[in-house]
Amino acid sequence: MLLLEYLDGLFGYAMALTRNSFEAEDLVQETYVRAMEAMGRLRQDSNIKAWLFTILRNIWLNQVREQRTRPQLLELDVDEKSNGLAVETARDPHSLYVTKIETEQVREALRQLPEELREVIVLREFAELSYQEISALLRCPMGTVMSRLSRARLKLGTLLRPILTISNNKVSSQGDLSSQASTVGLCEMSGTISE
């Protein structure tokens, strides 16, 4: 089915928005339910990818509005750190450990970005949406998208500079940190941006 090819990108975006894997799964599921219901009304020339991301974002915004009006509940006995851990046997334990540490550091750097910057970098780098698609999704001018993306990359580079310097021992202060960040697991995280 054509819609399933966007599942990973939608989940990554949902993780960036919710910071919780269970909520992200629910959000993606609700997105697909609504998309299936509305599929008959979709025009032939429509951009399905952008349409799905718009549905997901609108559902999330509605949930955020709803949460503001109801009391917060704390979940006990939830160990999100162990959720979704996969054992990779092809690599040695040291490299698995280093990858895990680096991935956590990149996640933490993404968490430190303001929401508007985190959202745009996730949509561009992980969901691989075009500037035009992001502009339509966020309902802001394309120049704003490009500005936010530039600020997000600079901030992420600043946050990751110490990590990249230690990891690579060849990162210069003028280096392209956003591309080097992929060497420490940024690209591997597309499905697990934050917890």
C-alpha cells in the first residue's frame, strides 16, 4: 500500500513532537485511520506525503490543546529506556556501546532545541520533506522555514561540537557539523528521535 512507505518518517516526526514512543505510535495510528477515511476525497495530484504529515500535526495540535485543559497524570513503573532496544550481533560490544552513547548525546541535543527548530529539522532531515512541503505543513513562509532550519543546524552544531571533536578528533571549528552529526548516529535515529 502506498501510504505505508511513509510510516518511518511519520513515526520519527511523531517522536519529535511527543517525545514518547507510546504516544508517537498512537499518533501515527490515528493519522492512518483518518487518512484511510479521507482517502476517497484526496485529489489525484495531491502530495500524499505532505498530506499525511499535515494530518499527523493537526491531530497532535488538537491533543496538545486538549491536554492543556485536563489534569496531568503521572505514569509509574514505565521504563522507556528499555523500550525498543534491539540487540545487534554483527558489531562488537564496544562499537555498540559507543553508538548508543553517541545516539543518546544527539537525542539530548535535539531535546535542547526549541520546539519550532526541532520540528523543522526533523521534517527536513528525517522526513525528507521539501522546503515547500514544510512551509505548507507549518503554515509559515518558506523563508521562515529556511531561517529556522539554518538556526536549528547551527544550534545543533554548537551542541554537538564537543561530542564530534571527541569522536572524530578531526572536526574543525568551521566544519559542517550537521553532516558530521550523521557520523555519530543522527541518521540512525530517524525512528527514535527522542523518548
